[in-house]
Amino acid sequence: MARKRYPPVPLEDLRDFVGIVRRLRKDCPWDREQTHRSIRHALIEETYEVVEALDAGDLEELKKELGDLLLHVVMHATIAEQGGEFSLRDVVRSISEKLVRRHPHVFGEARARDAAEVKHAWERLKMREGRTSVLEGVPRTLPALQRAQRVQERAARVGFDWKARSRVWAKVREEEREFRRTLRERSHRRREEEFGDYLFALVNYARFIDVNPENALRGTVDKFERRFRYIERRLAEEGKDIHRTSLRAMDALWNEAKRKERKRARPEP
């Protein structure tokens, strides 16, 4: 089998790019004022824009969004360099060393039969590096559904997991009953807590049926938005005010949007 050939690393282009960012930090009043914290929100937004391009399968947009994300990596490294904290070289060396260290089955003598074995070895290596919990490294700032999935996965890797899917579904039903009981109570705190337990159990079940809950909910929200915008567009075409339109009329347009979507999704004979 022929070895895959990769294009050369664009060292000159990278040097030019870093030079542009450093000059912005020197000569642009806005860029000069930024700190790690002031551009934190933009880093999060750019990450989501990369994900959106991936979800859309738009490679041209993905190329642009990866460039925007790279800009933030280099900008944070440049801010750190100017503050005497660390350099871009430190960033690159750190991730390179970690990848080699955590892949002894690629760069060393260890062997791994499959992806599951790699995951177990990965967790053991992280604990040897000084972590005090297998849950360390799951950011608290992740969307809640994604964070729930990640902590469940981490716990499962060390054996803290259900043995059968039926038991997981039984837990979902149990949490549903506990939540429904709170509807007869006056404690908002209890209701919120039990609803959280119910969602957590659903995320766990999603993991057992190989469904990513974050992706599933995002898809449902996108579908809702698409259909609701159809309602708005149809009412505008008819010269009607949505604020004065009955729920029954809007529901009819909702169902019309659903029928159109299903017709488009139906394969041609």
C-alpha cells in the first residue's frame, strides 16, 4: 500500500500570518487593547461557527472559519508573549509532546487492538499526569447537554455505568415520575432539580442508543425555526399580521410546512 503524501507544511505562510497578528497588536488601537478575557466570547463564537460549517457540509465556509479560529489561537499566544507568560512555540511544543505521550501505541512500543482500548489507555495516562479525578478536563462552560454526556462517558470508562439499556430506560421513567410529582408541589427549586435529573437520565439513554443529545436537540431546534419561519413567510405573503393570527391558523401552516418537508425528503421514483 502506497504511503499517503501530505503537502508541505506552509512555514512561510505561517510566519507571515504570525507577523500580521503581531503587527496588529502593535499598530491597531483596537487589537492593542484586547486581553485574554476581552476576546474570550469571540473565541467561543468562532468555535461554534466552525461547527456550523461542519454541520452544513460547506467546505468553503469551513476553510474560512478555521482561519478565524486560527487567528484566535495566534492572538492569544501573542498576548501571552507580550505579557511574558508563554509563546506560540510553547503552545505548539506542549500539544506535540502531549500527543506523543498519550499515543504510545503509535509513537512507542504499546499496542492497542481497537478504539475502546485506546480510550481506556488515554484515561489511565491522564491520571498518571497528575489529575485527581477522571472528570477533570470536562469544561464547566460546555453546553449542559454536552457536558452531561461527557461526564457520563468519563465515568463509564472506569466501569461506573449501567449494564443494560433496559435499566437505563427504567431510570428515565423513574426520574419522569419524580419530576411529575413536583408539579403538585410549590417548590420551584425541587421542580428544577428533578427536571434536571430527568434530562440527565435522557442524556444517559441517548448515549446507550448511540445518539448525540446535543446534535439531536440542535437538529430539532433548527427544524422548529425552519417551520416557524415558514409560517411567518406565508402570513406575510397573505398580508396578515402574525400577532393577530389564531393558533389554529398557524398550526395549519405548521402542518403545511411539515408536508412540504416530507415531500422534498421523499426519494424520487
